Amino acid sequence: MKVSSTEVQNNFGKYLKIAAEEDVVITRNGKNIARIVTCDRDSYVNEEALEYGAGAKTAMSYEEFIALSESSELRYELIDGEVYLLASPNFKHQFAINELHGTFYNWFKGKKCQAFTAPFDVTLHKSKENINVVQPDVIVMCDIDKVDDKGKYKGVPTLVVEVLSPSTRNKDMIRKLELYRMTGVSEYWMVDVEKKAIHVYQFEQQNIADYQIFINVDTAESSVFEGLIVKLKDIFID
């Protein structure tokens, strides 16, 4: 099936259901620009390559993404021009988020920085042309003044937490690791609820300055916020 980008933006839920039975090719000005497909491992909008040059492909722009997300009740992320549909998390995933946020909230209470949970858009710029929008599971903001009059956050979180799930594992471990490293995030926690491990990356000047994995230990701690400690037994359940 082929359908215009405007029609998809206005009725995205409808075409997601159709995509379960057949691919939906999205067109703009009569040209194929993207394809909605089903995937066993990830739920996402997979962009179709256009042969403008050697291996080049057309990416969804930030403006197009905003139009898409504002016209739908579904949740999306935009990374390097590719759109990801966010699936509903499972119990272990949400349990870990709740416990982490509770610990963070209490630790940061009364301090300059504050902790927030998804859904909350974070806009990160790899370049002037490459604007990304993600919804980390937990963020720590130390630049609350970067929230604009519309309630949109335009700053860069100091610490970001992603709880891995089967549908987001590759994205969180590869694409988001690169995104956070390149856009000014100071610390990135990847929480693996199946292996009961927490990976903590510290970034400086777009490089990995430190990396620790906390597994088979009692606690995990922040490299950036001295004294911020979480108990692994409180985060993970069988």
C-alpha cells in the first residue's frame, strides 16, 4: 500500500494496524520516502533508502517528526532521522524505573538538579541538521531554566537512564550510547533487568572517560554525582 505522508501523520494508528498485514509505503510529492513495516524484535518506522547519491537515503526531518508526534497519541523517538515507535514496557522494566526514580528523587530533593521519568521529550543536537528527540526512562536535569514557556525541555540532561528491554536493547546499547556521548550528556546508565546489571558510562568531551559495570554486588554508584548510590536488590526482581 502507498499513502501520502500527510495522510499517515493524520491517521498513524490506522496505518500501524495495516502494516501488520502489509508494508505501508509513505510518499511525499509522488516519491517513496519511507516504509512502515512489522519487525519481530523492534517496533519502529523503518526508513527506505532513496538513491540521491552513493548509499544516500532520505531521513525524516525534525519538523516532520514534530508534526507526526503531535498528530498522534502514540509515543515516538527520532534518532539520526529514523523514527522509533515506543512499545509498552513490561513489569520488570517499570519496577526498575520506579525504584530508580524514587532513589534519585529522594537524593536530589532540595538540590539544584531534579530527576524526571518518561514520557518526557529530550531534544538533542548532533549537528544543526541532525536534531534528535528521545524519551529516556529517567533523566537528571541540572538546567531547569532550559524549560521554555510551552513546557518543552531544550537543555541537555546531566545523567540519563535507560532500562533495557528486548525491543529496545540494541537501540539503547548502540544508538543511544553514541547519541548521549556526542551531545553533552555526562553520565549514562544502562540497566539490564534480565542480567541484574547496571552499566555506567561517564562522558567527557564526547569521549568515554570511565566505564563500570555493577553486577553481583550490593550497590551501584554515580561517577558524576558523588554519593548517589542505588541498591541492586531494590532495583531487580526475579
